[in-house]
Amino acid sequence: MEVKVIIEFILGALLMIFAIALVVVIMLQEGNTQGLGTITGGADTFLSKNKARSLDAFLARWTKLFVVGFVIAVLGMNAIEHFM
């Protein structure tokens, strides 16, 4: 019984960490302003292309990793609840 509580606590803490990390990483990403930029002609600048390739790709990669971790933690919590 004591092991179940410890595992639930660890998975709950991981779930909270992944949730906070997801919120932070998603808030750091820029919105899709490409449609507005094409109207004014500012979407094809050199800096915006490199920025999209570096920072946005980095944040998108971390978002995917945090989502996978979040889903695994939720599935682990449900498995512990139903099978232990």
C-alpha cells in the first residue's frame, strides 16, 4: 500500500511539472502571423526565416516531448489507480 502512494506522488509531481512546462513552452511560441505579414510584405525577411527555423523549431520539438511525457504520466496514473 505504501509503494502505491509513493508511485502516485511521483507520477503526480511529474504530471504537474509536464503541465507547467507545456504551458510555458506554448506561451513562448509565436503565433502564426504569416497571413498578416504577406499583406504588408514583411513575412519574407531574412531574420524571420532564420528565427522560425531556430527558435520555433526548438520550441516545437520541446512541446512534442512534453506532450509525450504528459500523456505517459497520465496513463501511468490511470494504470496505478486501476491495477494496484
